[in-house]
Amino acid sequence: MAIITSDTYLDGGTARTAGEVWTCNGGILTIRTDTRWHANSPASMTGTLGSVTISATLGGGYYIDATNVRWLAITGGSGTATIGDTISQGGVSGYFLGYWASLTSAPSATIGATGFIKLREVTGGAFSAGALTFSGSGAATAAGADVTGWIEVVQDQATAITVPRLGKFQTRGDWFYLDNTTGAANQQIQIPTDGSATAYVPAVWIETSSGSNVYEIYPAIYAAAMITTNLGTDARSKFVCMETNGNIRIGHNGTTSVGYVPSSGCKVRIPNILGRQCATGTRATNAIPNAIVGTRPDFTTTSAGAIDMEYFMNDWYMYFLQPYQVRAYHMATFERFLLSEVATALDIDDCGVGHSASYDVRAFNATSCFAGGTVQNSKFQRVSSGSSDHSFELLYSSGITVSNVYSGIITFARSTGMSFQSTQCSDITYSNCYSYNQAIQFTTSFDCTVNDCDHCDRYVGTTNTTGIYAVYILASSDNILVDGVTFGYQGTIANVHPYLGIFNVGQSSNIKLRNVGTRTTALSGGSANSPAYIYVSAGNNNTVKLQRIYMTPTRTGVISTLNSDKNMTYEHVYGDMGDTMVLASLNSVAKNCGGTTSVTGQASVYGTHFWDAFTSDTVGRVTLPMNEQTTETTSLVTIVAGTPKFTSAGQLTMQSVNDEIIIEQSYFVKGCTALTNTAPIVSGTNVTYVSGPDWGNHDIYYQIDTGSGYGGTWKDLTAANLSGETISASTGFKLKYRIVCDTASTTNAITYIRITTNSTLASQTDNLYPLETVTVSVTAKDAITFVAIENARVFLEADTGGALPAEESVTTITRSGSTASVAHTAHGMSAGQKVVIRGAVEYEYNGAFVISNVTTNAYDYTLTGTPTTPATGTITATALIMTGVTNASGVYSESLEISGDQPVFGKIRRASTGTKYQTGTIVGTITSTGLDNTTRFVL
């Protein structure tokens, strides 16, 4: 047993014993060599470590340092050297650790003809090809330059590393290069074994292409799991087969070709610290990772120890309970990486989990980690499937960002375990993650975000009829945003879509699902076993919003809704144009969606009134179902006279003469170019069209608001009248209907009123509803007195880094009369927004203007004067966020439509009335919660 009170090297001069137990009472134990082979190691390669305990009161540490170890290929070797001899070449010298005939051989002091010399450190530069000078009796010639070497650190099984708050476990190292890929299956690559017949490898890192210097983790899995039932040969199957002797196979399991084969010439590397385990009776031989995880070398961190690992490849038990810190970079281990109650922010980067056998365990779990942090650029995938057996799980945690992480369940058939599971979590973000053979799921979680994540339904083959969704949001989750979903490695692998649909939401509120595919390049639902729907409700949701989601084909429909849901919004949601959309939820609306619209009434649906959809690039429909109003929609339905009644079966009944009702649309319909000269469809009983306003036993009139309010004059609901209206695709229009009973009947009933519109693809794609409408507020105060400043002028513009233009060059500006037409590629603005034009030689073109007639690459504005056309000069355009003067409270605010975070820059000044102040600067970013800026003025 060793007790250290000062910093001590394992090879620092004191003879060590096999399985030695260490107590660090204020000292740091540093390992910079192989534990089995160094100047003070016990005989027969038995130099392993027992338990290491860092004092809770005195502190100390356990430090594995492989930053200096070097590896030198030699020829012409002979003689016997002694550990600690100096090897030199000119001004370069190194500390001799030993000779290795190969990566699989045991070290020796006797130097063979060819092989490798390991150096504890090298000073004075780097060795090069040529003769080496030994301070002892050895001799050799360097075959080339020395490179990063490796060390093997072996712990006895069933030993613990105890790290308290005053201590730290730390590893530092580098990459050890192994070989280049051949581009052929069944290539075997050897990992160092130090002469042990047994050596397991959890992962290797392989270049993405020859010479790219960008590496990707390839987890290693045991041969019985690396089979064609589980894996294929495309990019989903970036695994290697783990042999028991330190070999890994690429694209093969020893019997069959399986697994992805990288192209030829890619470098293969591993971290240069190899953490091994052994049985106490056979310390010279590495043991397989013990099936009883507690028997593997493990950690005790319940007294808040600090864990800081870099370049550490191991087969230990990576479970850290109640540590103060966990930081892991370039780390690989077996089966699982488990964290619980970590006091500070997680910092996990470039880590992976391999599999030595089939175990029913999470590959990654963070429980009760409230300090947040990041997990990124890593692969955590499990082999076995089972009920609620997740692969990557966050439980009772908050503030964690997970990015570019691959997770899934390798074996099929799948069970209810998820690839990514968040339960009772808050403020979790998944960005650019890859989900395999299961889904991303939130259960009773809050304020979480998914950005641009990818779903692969299987590791091998194509989607079958075992149904899942790509994303689940369930069990009272709230304020969840999903922004961007792709299938099949971002569309590079076909037919690996989810069978049931993209989204399944139940018992949740304030959910936003957006930005999947585009109108011109829809997300592919595959050529077989296509998803049934885009969205399916599991019921009892409140306030769910789908925006800009395009997927085709769908197997059944676009959406599946229930009347236990309320406040649902669908904007630009497109499946197959032939799909029938049914809105069965309360207080719901569909705007500019794709598909046909039903004229069948829905039972027990309330507050869902007007909605619209397009059936093709050129034809659309605006539909009014006869659903009873709710408290929230009372203002849209007015009973003028008599006793019109709703049946709760999707019908309006008006049985007495002069029963009268007015129903108004709540929003402007965008994307339509005209109302067609096609007879409206009125479904129900006693609704056959006669003439004028007369529809059977009903007279139906309408008014239209095209942006300037309703005209006040009721028009007969006829095709001729509708087609005579002039509408703008960008401003849009909204309708209200007046329905009067002209013939009494107890069977009178109206189910739907539907009119037809014209459109173009450009009109549909160029006139989108905003993703967010937020409040932007600026407050002006005196810097000394903090008194609000009234009548301060605010001028706020878009800055670079957002969707809106900031000092962007425009192609041309031409004039026709008082209309200036701007050619401005992909400007990102919409009708009614303001733009600041600068740099035109003809000054009349310059200034702040409201834009109209907006398309993707152009817009108009109105100017005064008659400047020469086209405009000349170096002309730029910047979106104007807002301009105005502050009120008596020193505040100026406006509502703004945004499609993402928008940086802004502006000025605020008061120099015309009252006390004069210096101009202030406004800098900030408008987010989904808006912007609330306070600027303090100085005299």
C-alpha cells in the first residue's frame, strides 16, 4: 500500500508492487508510462493498480499523462538497453522505456532487429531517420521521425477510484495513429495489447475522406451483434467489429461482409491512453470487460469529485454519481456512460460507446443534472432493445445542449425504448442529431428545442410496417419547438422514413413544429410504406402550431386531429394534394395548406371556422365549416335575428324565416391571385342554388376585406361577384358571410360553404405567414437620473446574421411613374415591411419605404419625384425594423414578424425638443421572445 503526501510519479524511484493500493493524502499520483512496464514496475508484467483513494480532507489527485510519450520505428536493432537510458541523435534525446517488436508484443529491454522503441519523453526536437546513440549497450537506427506513442494503464477488477471534492481524476494525451484504410471490407487493424492475448477496443476514429483531417467515431461491437440482421453497409452502419485480441475489422465480422467501408487512404487513430482491467490472479493478461459492471474498475464520486478526461480509451465503468464536474473529450468506453447529479455544467465532446456483449443498459444517461452543459460530436448507441430501454436518456435534467450526437438501438425488432428520451426535463436542446431505429421523445418536459435532426427508421434495409413516429411529445410537455426534420442521413439514404408519421403529440401544450422540407423540395416520404401522416394527435393538446411542413407522399392524409384538442394552427402544411384535410379540433385554423377540404360536418367541434388550402399549384379553396363559436371566437359569430343554432354535428340550422347570422374570418388568406368564376359549394339540406343570393331556403351574402376593411355593402354569394373581386397574393383577403333564412323548414341545415381561388406556385411560396410575431420595445432613460425620456426618435435596422437583409447590394432599381421596382435576390422580406435604400446617386430613390408587390427576388415601393431610371450608384438595402418616437414612459414598441433570431442595430436620439442628448446606440438580437432594450442617454 502506498500513501503519498506529495506529488508522486508511478515510476518515480520507488519499487512498486502488483495491484498496489494508493491513498493520496494531498499528493497527486501521476502515471506517465505503462503501469506494467517502467523503471520501478514489479516483475512479470504484473504492475497493475488497486484502489486509488484521494483524501476527502487533504485532497490530491490521480493524473494519467500521455502527452509526452513517443513511438519510434527502428531498424538494425541489437543489444540490451535499460529503462531510463538516454537515446540521442544530435541535439535530440529521449528517455528509453522499452522495445516492442509489434503492437501485440510484450515490451522488452532486449532490442530486436526491427520494431519500435517507446520513449517516455523526447527533448530537443524530433528524431529523424538515422543512427541512434544509446547511453547503455543498445543500438538501433530510426526508420523515420518519432510520433505520438501510447501507454496502457491497468486497474485490478473490483477496484474503485475515489475522488472527493478536493481531488481530481484527470487524463491528458493525444492521438495515436494506427493505419490507413484500404477501401476494402475485412481489413484488420491492430490496437496495442502489451503482449496480452486479450484486449478489447471500444472504438476507433477514422477520417471522413483521405486527407480531410476530419474524423468520425466508429464504435466497436462484438461479432455476434455485427450481423446483417442488424446492420448493412451504408453510412448508417459506421461500426467496426471488435475482436478479443485487440484487432478491429472494417466492413466485416470475420464471416460476412457487414458494416460501412470507408474509402481508401483514410487515417485511423485512437486516444493514446488505454485503460484496461485484469483479474488479480492473472495480472499480466487483460480481462474482458466484466459482465457485472460493478466488478469493472469504477469511480466513487459521491463526495463531489472532479472528473476531467481527454484522450482516454478504456473498458472501465464510466458511472459518475454526484460528482462536482464531468468533462470528457476524445473518450471511448464500453456499454455505458452514466452521469447523475453533476454539480457543474457537463462538457462532453467527441466520445463514444462500444459494446463487448449484449447488455440491457442505456448508452448514455444524465439524471438530475441541473447545471446544464453540452454533449456533442459523439455516438451513444445501444445493442439490445426492450421496453422503455432507451439509448440516450436525459432524466430530471435541465439546460443541456445535445448536438451532432448519434443514438439508436441496433437490434430489431424495436421495442418502446427511444433513441433520444427526455423525461421531466427543461431547457433541453437537440441540434443536428441522428436518430436510428427509434425516435426522439419528450415526456413531461418543458422549454425544449429540436433543431434540424435526422431520422433513420432502420440501421439496415428500409422502412417496414412496424410503426413509429420521428418525434413524440407527450404527457403534459409544454413549450417544445421542433425546427427541422430530415430522413435518411439528410436525404442521402432512401426509404428510411417513419411508418406512422413525423410528429405525434399528446396531452401537451404550446408546441411548435416547423421547417420540414420546402414547397418546391418536399421531404420525401419514400416509395414504399410511406408515412401515414405528417402529424397525428394523441389527444388533449392545447395550442399546437405546425408551420412550413412539406412531405410527400403520405399514405393516408396530412394530419389526424381529435376534438379533445384546442387552439391548433396549421400554416403551410402540405402532404399529397389529393389528401383530404379534416379539422376535428377546437379553435383551430389551417392557412395556405395543401390538400382537399372536406364538406362533411365534424361532431363536437367548436370554434373552428374559416380555413383554406390549395389542391394544386393553381387552385385553392377557402372553406367555412359550420361549427359553433367558443368563448375565444365569440367575436367572429354574430346572431343578428331569430334563433340560428349549431347542432354540434357540424351544421347550422335556421328553421324560421328571417333567422340571420354573420360569421367572419379571423385572418387574411395569402397566396391567392383571384377568386374564380366557379359556383361556390354549399353543403347541407335545402341549400340548392337558385339565383342571386338564394341558396335553397337560405339567402347568403358576403363582404370581402382586401386590406382596407370591409366595404359595408353585402353582395350576393355568386361566382360572378366573387370573380369580380381584386385581391393581392401578398396582402391577402378575408371574408364574412351573412346568412338569412328565407323559407322556414325544420330540415334546414348548412354544413360548409366553400369557394375556389386561383393561385400560382410563386404566389404560394412567396407569401408565407410569419413563424413568430414578437414585440420589439426600446426604452429611453436619462443616464444620471434614470428618468424616462419622451419624444426620442428610434431608428432600428436589421444587422447581419439574420434572415433580413442588412446593407445588401441590390441588382437594379427601375422606376415607372411613382413606383420603384427593386431586383433584390432572396431578400427575405414580406409585403408591408419597410426597407432603407442607400447609395443611389439619384437621391429620390434613397430613404425608408414600405414595400409591396413582393416576390422572392423583387419588391416595389412608392417614391416622390421623377428620378432617372434605372438608379445608379452602389445601392444597398436594409430591412427597417421600426421607427418612431418614445411616449411619456420613454417607450416605443412595435410588433414584428420574424422567422428566426434577428440581430439589430440602430440609433436613438432627442435633439429637437426639450433637453438635448447625445445620440445613443441600440444593439441586440430579436428572439422568439422579442427584444426589450433600454438605452441611457448622456447630455
